[in-house]
Amino acid sequence: MSKPSASFKMRVFRCSGDVPKNDHRLDDDMVKILNILDGRKSIASIAFASGMTMSDFQRAIKNLIALDLIEAAEPDEILSE
């Protein structure tokens, strides 16, 4: 498996809308990420704060993206908040 690119490590994600924490599609790791996610922290800082293994973190992020529950924020959006 290849390492994530430096630009991905610096990406910032936000919730796509209101995400109910009791959604049956969410596992504990996904809920943990949603609790840390604020639309300002980089993906690398969220990974560190979560305390998860890299493989668990990557799986959870991938699932959140696939479910359209989180999305990447554009740099101009981050700076304007």
C-alpha cells in the first residue's frame, strides 16, 4: 500500500450535513471521527487525535466518504470561517 500524499494529509473534512450519531450505518470508529471532525482540523491531526490504528482510521474515513457523510472542504472555505 502506498503512503498518503502530503496534500491528502493536509486536507480538511467537514460533515456533509446533520449526521445523526445514532445512525445504524455508523460504527464506533466512525462516530469517534465525527466527534473530532470540525471542518478546520487536517485529516492528519484528526487521525492523531482519534488514537486509532492507521488501518482502522483509513477504513472509517473511507466509509464516511462513501456514505456521503463527510466531504473535503475547499481551502477558501476554511480560511473564511
